[in-house]
Amino acid sequence: MEYTFFANGHENVTSKHKSTFEITTDKNLTLKGDCIIGLNSAITLKDLPEELRKDIQTDNKEITMILKTENATDTIKGEGSSKLTLNHPTDMVCRKSDFTCNRTLMIRCDKAAKDLNKELINDLKNNNTLKITIKTS
């Protein structure tokens, strides 16, 4: 299963968080939001296709997220969990830990905000569009 959607960058993207990164429907970002990399997403966890949701809600299911901007790409590997509710109305959080809540998209990720491609983050700071692709196998 593969699903693609888009979000926007923002001048306040700092990408400094050590354990998570987030995509949100929010339109504004303060410097405190150091995990947020994509804003103004038209898609929430609730909007993901049912087949993808079922895959994500499967324990130990491999999930790949590909982030792409005009000048850079990064790939993040993580896992699904039967504990994921996928029902938060605004936020999608990818976590290095195995913590789950209604904001969590995937756990045990191999990257957090601070680990993402710096060229990708620079594009996002310049308000470039972020293409997000989620794949399960």
C-alpha cells in the first residue's frame, strides 16, 4: 500500500527534536514546535485510506515514509502497532520510541526531526512544499 499527500514548510521549522517529528494541519508554527516539519496538511490520521490504516495498526508492520522537497529527499523507517488509534484531528507524529497515543502515526522510527536531511529542512524553512509518501509492505 502506498499513499501520498502534501504539507507546507514554514520559516520557523527548526527540526531540532531528538525523538519525534510531526506533520500537522496547523497553519502557524512558533519556535517552540521544534519537532514540526510540515504544516497546513490537508490530510489527518483520520483521512488515511482504510487499507493503510489496517497495515499501520498491525504490530511490527514495516512502514516507510518518504519526505521530498524541491531539492532533497529523506526516507524514514518505522513500525506499526495494534495500539495506534489513528484518530487525532490535526497531528501525525512519528516517534523513535514505542510510545503510542492518538497522535502517533508510527513508532520505533530510525530518525527524528534532528536526523532529517538538512537540505530538506532548508527547503521547508523557505516555505517549500513537502511531499509525504507512506508505504507499507
